[in-house]
Amino acid sequence: MSLRSDIPLFSVLIIGVFILFWMNLLLGDVPMKTADVFNILTGGVADNSAWSYIIESRLNRSVVAILAGGALAVSGLILQVFFRNPLAGPGVLGITSGASLGVAVVILGGITMGSFLGNLGVIMAGVIGAIAVLLLLIFIARFIKNSVTLLVAGLMFGYFTAALINVLFLWANETDTREYVVWGLGSFEGVNSTELMIFALLIVTLSLLCFLLVKPLNALVAGVDYAASIGINIKTTRLFIIVFTGILAAVVTVYCGPVGFIGIAVPQLVRVLVKSKNHAVIIPIVFFAGSFLALSADFIVRMSSNSLPLNTVTAIVGAPIIVWVIIKMNQRNVSF
Amino acid sequence: MRELSLLAILWSLIILNSCVQHADSETSITPNQLDQEKVSIEYAEGFDVVYEPNFIKVVTQSIGENTSFTDSVFIILDSTTILDESCKIINQEEIRLACQSSTHLAFLNELNQLSQVVGLCGLEYVNNPEISEVIKENEVIELCMTDQIQLENLFQCNPDLFLIYPFGSSQNNDYASKGIHTLLIAEYLEKSQLARLEWIKLFGVLTGKSKEANAYFESVKQAYIEQKEATVPTDKTFIMNLPFQDQWFMPSSKSVGVELIEDAGISYYYSGEKGTENISHSNEQVWNDGVSADYWVIIARREANYGLADLIAEESVYKEFLSVQNHQVIFCNTATADYFSKGVVEPHIILKDLCYATGQIESHTPQYFFLLE
């Protein structure tokens, strides 16, 4: 199939993301005229001095949603191809759990997210937790040849870190426990402009680096043996896959909490809709499909005055997609 | 309707007497028990004290529609009175109390009865040095690990009465089967500050200090009412609290805390919103409203020298708030002020703090609330 056949889908997604992005900027709990929003965006002054902060907040969380949704979806796609398992996602290698453990150590350890130090501490601890699990995985991967065994090892890391977090709950007070639980519900809000620069730089760089995996991914669809037979270095590919997807998932988790379902549901949905088998085409489509779902979910959260948790919305949207795709694949006897 | 009322009275009498069986022998009443001053309830809806010749019945009950419970304990005045096995009987003298809330300690402390406390949930949350010292000296046992009551610790301190919250009350049956008497305490459900304070009378009855409880309540009530009547209402408005993640949980306009602040002559910004539960607002909405609200009342746990600059560092939009620009942020630091415990028995001082912060009175030394600098 040619690239041309997927252009309509790609265009719809880009237009959809664009529309949702503007809706997120224009609509919210505080009604503002379109002219006021444009005025603020172009550096003008509004009647209410808080409005510029509100627009900045809407802009930041929309950009975060686009990047985080895209990153999770791409990460999920690569892992599903690599593990040849439709239920593989950014959380399966235990890296998300590692980030969660790092965050839990800080929050349940009593450093609040309200202060600048607390926020920085949360991000640093999350990164350290994720990198620790990542390094452990890379080390273990040297001794494990079977990808499924690596998947199981990742799941075990997840259980292990979850157990450690449960132990931390025992010493935490009510406020810290509540703070951690709320963080676990996921949110695209709260990333300031400075943090957004770092976040965007990391996500864009890593997403672009994922294009280095296009050739190996195209070959892996036909199986590991086939990929090896055409000269793909499986060991190196595996290392890059673990590192790229791991860091993508870790960065999103640290900033937004463990956001569920996007990483699993979007690649599956795109695989059903897309005609091309070339990952140079699939990766950007999956990225924008992830962005679209994340922005849609955040829009619903915002329209509920933030009373609905992000993960509740992604689950409501994502779970039926997964079930639908699995049934459809079963009917067509398709496998990864 | 009349028939229903009669039925209700009859039912109350049956309930009241169902526990009591009188022995045939002559009554034996302890003189000091007979001398006890009675308490009468003026504001509180969540408890009642029923005086009978041979016993006192202390009843606690739910307020409003959100919870539904009733509970009671009996204090026997006549040692020959025999009660049904299902009745919870306590002895005022040398009563050993276990408490699920540190708020209970504030009531007992005012009555000088802290020594009766043998177990407490959340020893580490007691930040009143005076109370903390006493419970440390008395080797009060910690009863809770996270939110769960540790039964072994409860058995170890062996209380005569365990004062508990009504939520999660299914556990009560468990306590009863293990021979531990409990009494449901829900002073926080009361609809006014003075009604909450009036629960000191219940603690007075339980510990045989009714006279002291009455005296304390009357003195605080007088001071509170005098201050409230001296306050001149203004058209200034206030918002409350700080966000939790993306959400601001503003108290209901009918909440006890809001009414206390309104008694200082300022109006709640969200007074038009209905309901009795906390109101959840998004950041956007409060940022929008904060620009026009005159005062910002914050009750939060922060470092001892927390100031306006620290507040702005938490979120830069705060510098646009009218209250911040006019230095009218009224702050209670729960790390240093025992607002949630001692504050319940000192509403008159809190009201004075607020009146001082809003310029209603000129001379006062704040103890709970002060203007952030």
C-alpha cells in the first residue's frame, strides 16, 4: 500500500488535533471572548489580570496533552510490535512503575508538591526511579533472549515496585497519601512554562529518534528470525527499543502521572485503520492519534471542571477500543 | 400526626427504659454523684443528656441527612441499679478513655481531664505542646496504623470507653463483641461553632466535670456573642483555602468555618452556591474570582516563617489577587497553631483574630489567624 492511501486519515487526525487544541484554549470554566484569547496570545492585556495566566495554563496543558498522548502511543506501538503482543504498552516493562516508585518516595516521604522544591523533587525522583528500572532491564536483557521472558521480567518489576509503594503508604500521613493517589489518577495540568520547555524537548527528540527504528520494526512484523535474516541486529534493536520507549514513558509519567490506556488502545486502533505497513507512515499517524485521544480526554476533564480524573476518561474511551479491536482481530484471525 | 407523635414518645420511653432493671433492695447513691450539676443543651443537636433518678443516659445522634446513627452510654448513680447486658455502662470516676480524634483531647484538656486518656489515634498529629507533653508523660498508646484501628493496641490500653467517629461504624459491632464500649462522637457535624463547643458538656458528663464544662461553655459563649455583636458588617468578600492539585475545595457557605469568618463582618465570595458539602472549583474559576475578592482566608500547614512571597512562589497568578496586593491574606498555619483541635474550644479567640485581621478591632494578639506579610 502506498503512503497516499493513508493521507486522509493523517489529515483528519491533524485537523482534529488542531480543532481540539483551539477548543481547549477557547473553552473552559471562565468564559472568554475569542478576541480576548487572541489578544492575550499576541501579548495584549485583558480586562481581568488573571486571564493571561488562565490562557497560559490552557495552552501549557494542551501542549502537554499533545506531546504526552503522542509519546505514549508511539511507545506502545513499538512495544506491541517488538513483543508481538497487542496488550503490551508503556507500562509493561515496569518503567512506569519505577517512575511511580520514585514519585512515591518523595510524596509519601513528606515533600509536598505545592512548593517549587517539592515539584522539582518529584520530577527528579521519578526520573531516577525510571532510569533505575531501565538500567536493570538493560542488564537483564543481556541474559534473556526471549522477548516474552523480558516482558514477564518487566511485569515482575511492576509488582515489586507496587509492593514497595504499598509499604511506603504505611508510613505516610493522610495528606501525602491523598496527594499520591491523586497524582496516580493522571493530569496534564500543572506543568509550568519552564518545565514545558524541558518536557517538549525530551518528547520531541525521543519521538524523532524512534524513526531510527523504522527499518527494524518493519522487519520485526514478519518475525525475529526474518528480521535477523535480513541483517537487523536484534540485540541492538532491543536495547534501543527499551531505552527510547522507557524514557518516553518515564518522562510522561513523571510529569503527568501514570496515564493509562492511550499507549495500548491507540496503536491497536491505528493498526486497524491504517493501510500502510511501513512504520515511517504508522509512527506519525499513531503519534497524532495519541495526541487526539489525549486532547479529547483532557477536554472532557476540563469540561467537568476537573472533577473527572484523566485516567477515568482514558479508561472509558480506551477500554472499549481495546475490546473492539481484539474482537475484530479475532474475527480476521490477525495477530501481531 | 398526633398519633405519630404519641407513638414516638412511647417508643422513646421504651428505648430509655429497656436497659434498666431496678433491684428490689434499697438504692445506694454516691453523694458526689447526686451533687453533680446538670447540663442543658442550648445549641448542639448531636447529643443529649437524660437525667433519671438512678442513672444518666448520654445519647449521641446524627445530624442532617448524610449519616444516620444513634448511640448511648449509661452512667449509674445508684449502684444497685441493674442494667441489661446490652447497655454500655461507664463509671465517671477514673474512667479510662480512648479517642479516635485529637479534637476530643481539646475538650478533655479544658476540663483538666487529659489524664483519663489512655489511647489515641494519631499521636504524631498532636501539635499542641501542652497536650503533647501530658500524653507523653501518661504514655498514651497509639491506636492507629494508617487509617486502621490496631485492635491489639486497643486491648493493651484497655479503655472503659472508646470515643469513635460514626464513619466506618460497622466496626462497632466488632468492638462490642470484644467487650470494648464505644460511643459515636460527631461534633464536627454541628451547624455552628457554639454548637461544636457545647460538646464540652458531653465530655463533662462523661468525666464527672459537668460544672466545669457548663462554666467554660458559658464564658466562651458570652465572649463570642459579645464580639460578634460588636462587629460591623462590611461589603468585603473573602475566598478560602489553597488548591489540592488542580482542584479548590471551598467549604459550603453553610459550613461552620465560613459562618465563623462571616461573624467577623466579611462575606463569603461563594455564598450564593447551594449545598452543604464542600464546593469543588477549578483553578481557572478561583483565579478569575481571586482578582476581585477582598480577603483570602487560608488554613494550611506550612513552614513557621511562611510569608506572602512564599505564597506567590507556589503559583505566580496569586500576585494578581486583590487580597495579595492589599496584604489581606489571613493565614492560619496548622503547623504552629492547633486550629483543628484547640481551635474548637476557643472560637472566641479565633473570632477576635479575624476581627483584628479585618480591622474590626485595633488591639489584640493573634493566636490562630494573622495577616501574611
